[in-house]
Amino acid sequence: MASIEQFARGPVWAAAAAQGVLLTVFSAGYDYHRDELYYRMLRPAWGYVDQPPMTPAIARMTLHLADAEWALRIPATLASALSVVVLAMITWRLGGGRTAQSLAAWGYATAMMPLMLGHVLFTSTIDLLLISLVVYALVVAVQGHNRWWVAAGLVVGLTTYNRWLIVIVVGGLVLGLLLLGPRRAFRTPWPYLGGVVAVIVGLPNLLYQIQHGWPQLEMGAALGAHNAASVRSGFVLMLIVLLGPPLVAVWGTGIVWLLRSDRRNVDGWLVVGFAVLLMFTFVGGAQPHYPLHLLSVIYAAGCVPVETWLSGHRFRQLLLICVVVINATVSIVLALPVIPLRIVGHTPVVHAGPMVADQIGWSQYVAQIARIYHDMPAPRPPILASNYGEAGALARYGPAFGLPAPYSGHVALYDHRRLAEDTDAVVVVGGQLRRAANLFGSCTVLATLDNGLGVDNEEQGMPVALCVHPHNPELLWPALRHLD
């Protein structure tokens, strides 16, 4: 096993710093992402119907610095940049030298999905760091440093406050150890002590789930029903583009290397964990990017045999540098707001995935809603947003346009604030108009949303309507609750 002096601090920290600078420079581009707008308006709580409390709490803390995109994204930048370092440390612990660690750090730091997640504050952004720390601790523990089992348990417990996906990740990795070994650690008390620590640290979060009827399971089922078809149809393509097509050869080599006869019973458990996460993603169909959290680890492992392949071959080294640079260039264009807002809607970038499109048009939509709203005679009705992105945009930009705080029955916003039972009319924004039309005596479409930028996202072309005279006022609010 490599000694601490062999960790390639220079190139690894340089890669992390380069990513951090890149994410910082572009942190104020375009607009908020819909998830960021949602986190910004959530009140403090032990948990929510759709997620644990950590990322919303982090988002709220940034408001003390500034109520702006760049402030909200500072934690995302830090988490992503630090995950670069941890990933290179995994390569180091698996036997990789300076070249392997440099490839792990620079290739990952400039890959598409790490840049996308690092640019915006998602729960998955925080997971980039937390899950990589869990894997690093497990790798060190399996190599014989038993106290690291306790460290792994501590981070697992903390990670449950961000996303329960960690249970699937750790379950798959432990299954790999039981199937392929090394099993000697299970003959000591340390793994079990680590498990106890994880349960104790995560117990308040677990109790919240039990007391509230396991809302995460309900939310997972709703996401699966909504996303499963698209997740499964694009599953292979997503695996290819998560880190970028040029790096497929590296993580593919990592799988082969980890399952080689001389490695299988040493580090092959990492592949089993990855396979379990792939199966969970495909069957559950919740979010297509979940495999990234262990795909990055497999990539880190692949850098070790690639280093051997590169040794002494100048042409191969130059070729790999070119591959990483090309992948970085394409990834930056796809992941970050480098294309001017006025023309991005006329490029393929907004069709490459929803993350870019979901950062465009919020202030324009709110301005349009405000014009419609103020044209109405007083007293004006409350505004009902169909999803948390629309509600978050109205909460963020609405006060400047003289709009009231919005209502929404979407996920945790259902409990955020409720329509009064004597409500006789609402302005419905977005795709829930079809549901509202069945709940009210009449609904009249007043306009359709247009961001004016040629960007086709979830809100573009959605209606703004006035709905009046609910059929059952006392049952109206429960009927507006939805998770999809």
C-alpha cells in the first residue's frame, strides 16, 4: 500500500482548484435551477416528504451571505472540488501512482456530470463529497485499518440526512465484500461497530421517516412512476455520458482490472456495489444520474492500470492528454453557462439535458405572471403554482413585482402554506390546470408562459388561468396535493 508521502498533492489539488475556479466564474450564469428555488423557500425541518433536511438547510444558510445564485452555489463548488481530492485519494489507496492520481483528478474534475452537479446546489452535489468519503473510508478499512470502519459509519449516518440512497450504496458494497471478500474484517468487531455508529448518528432521521409513514418510499415510488420509462430507455446512453464518452475506456478498464483474478478478492467488491446501484437505478427508475456516485470510483480504479499502460510511452501519454482536454471542452460547454443567454436557446445545449433549460426563464415568467395579475380587478385571488420551481421563482422574484407569496400542492410545499377553505378563485400557473379544471366550476386561460429566449423547458408554453367557484371548497387543498 502506498505511503502518505506518495500522495500526489500538487496535481490533485491543482485539479480541484481549477474546477473550483471554473465553477466560481460561472456561478452567476443564467438563473437559479428549479431545485435551488425550492430549497431556498423551505422552512427548517427534520425532513420533508421528498428528501432529508441537509441540502435545504445548507441552502438557507447561504441566504445570510446573499440572496443570489452565486452565494447559493458556494457549498456546491466546495463539495464538488473536495470530491475531486477524495476520488484521487481512492486511486492512491488502490495503488495508483502520481500519473494515475493526476488522471483521476483532472479527468473527473472536468467531466460533464461532476461539472453539472458542481455548478448547481443539488442533493446529489453534496452526495458527490459524502459518498466518495464513505467509499474512501471503506477502502482504507478493508485494507486493514480497522478504525476506519467507525469513520465510515459516521459519514454514512451523516449522509442519511442528505439522501437515503446511501443505504443502497453501502448495502451493495457490503454485499460485494461478503461475496468476493476480503471477509476477514467481518471476523472483527469493527464493521459492526461502524454499523452501530451509522444507526446512532442517523437515528433522528430514521425516526422522522417512521413517524411520518416513510415518505421517502412514497416519493421514490412517485418518481419511479414518472421517470422510469425515460430512465430505462436512456440507461446505456446515460452511463456513457456521465463522465463523457472519451473516459468510458478508463472506467471500463477499471471494471476489468478490479475483477481480474489477482484483484477480484481484494477490490472486486467495488464492482459488485456498482452493479447493485445500476440495478437499483434501472429497476427503480427514480433518477438517471445515481450511478455516477460509484461510476466515479470505478473510474478512479481504472486510472491505476491505465497508468501502467502509459508508462514509457510518450505517444500514449499525449493521446490521453488530448482525450481529457477534448472531453473537458465539450463538458464545459454542455454543463456550464458559457453560451450567452440570448443565443443558447438556438443551440443543441438546451436539448442535451434538462439541467441547463431548468436554469433559464424564471424571472421572465414571473414578470409575465405579474403583468397578468395586476391587470385583474381587486381583490385579486391567490396564485397557485403547479410545481416547486414555479413556486420558488414566484417566492424569489415575486416581491419585486408586487406579487403575493404563492401556494403550491407540490411535495413539501403542500404543508408549507395552505389555501383558505373559503377560497373562491385562484390564478393557476402551469401544468396542474388540468387537475384544477376538475375541481372548479370554470377555468379561463389568460395567457401562456413564454421566456422569450427560445428555450423549451417545463414551463415554456404552460398556461396561466383563472379558476373560480370550487366544487368542494373544504376538499380543495387535499385534492391539489401531488408528488410528481
